[in-house]
Amino acid sequence: MNSVLSYPFRGPYGDAKYRGNCSGYIIKDLLEHYRPKNFLECFAGSGTGYDVARELGYENSIHLDLNDRFGQFNLLTDTIPAGADFVFSHPPYWNIVKYSGIKNVWGNQPHKDDLSHINDYSEFVDKLNLINKKIFKSIQSYGRHAILIGDIRRNGKYYSIIKDMKWYGDLEAHLIKIQHNTLSQNKRYSNNNFIPIAHEHLLVFRKTPDYL
């Protein structure tokens, strides 16, 4: 791996109909690079991480999500299982893609603790901070949390989630992932000064002695 990642194809992992899910190759590369003993995934969605884990032989990996397949696990209110040495999370990018509810990605109605249904940006960041803090507390000493998150633009204002959220642990790596097959790639903009967002951030935090 290097600091710029590009995955034009999502691979045979998870359900391609889940809008907003990530390529399984990014999870596969992370697992093959860090080689954790105990892998846990938050915001498991369509099962992309689950499929990658099984392909690589992680038979006891843990995958958490609001949907039925992964136990209707609520990251805001439930206790995250402790002991993983590597956690991957791919939370919503605020409310840019609604997750729960009819005509969205999953479920028959919006879930009250679905971060993608939060309209107030400050509230979204506060709840994301709460989840990230819980993840950090759950991992082993010297364990890692890799979080994939993007920037968004709303009504002409640019929102950098990685700038506004709290960071837990030592930042070990900051990688840039190029976005492919996005709606903005095929859209024409009348403003010649407008620069579309074509990247995501992958931050890897480590639980070093300073945070034990």
C-alpha cells in the first residue's frame, strides 16, 4: 500500500446495490498489510467486509450494523465487543446518502440512530465522535482503527469531517482514496471555478501507550 489508493472496481464483495458502500479491495489490502489477529468492522452494511474477511480466513471476525443481517447492532447505544486489534469503519458522510428507510439502502423505515438521517451537522459530528471514542476504547493496546470518510459540499459550503471530528489515538497513516463511478463525474457544472470532490480520506489511528 501507499498513500494514494485507487480501486476502479469494487470486487465480488458485498451487495453492489448498496449505494455508498466501499470497494472490498481497500479492506482486503488493509488486512493483508496489517495482518491483525482479531478483526472487527463497524457500519458493516451490505457485508463487504464480511466477505473479504471470510476470503482471507478470518472465521471469527465481528461485523456490526443496524441491519438485521448483523444483529441490529446500534453503535450509539450498544457495547462494542472488546479485544480487536484492528477495526475498520466506513460511517455515513453526514446525510449525503440516506441509509435506512424505504427507497433508501436498507429497511422499511428510517432508524432513529442512523447517522445518515441527522440533518444538523454539529449533531452528526458529535455522534460520530461518540462512536469513534467507543471504538477506540474497545481495541487492544497497540491496536488500530482505520476509518474511511469523505468530504462533502452543501449549499456552497465545504465540510471536512476529518477536520471537525475528534481524533482518538496516534495518527499512524493518512491515505487518500480516489473516488470512481460517482454521480458528480458525469455532471456538468456551469461554474468554471467549481472543483468537484473526487477523493476520500483513510485515517489509521493506533492505540499507543500515551492513550492506554
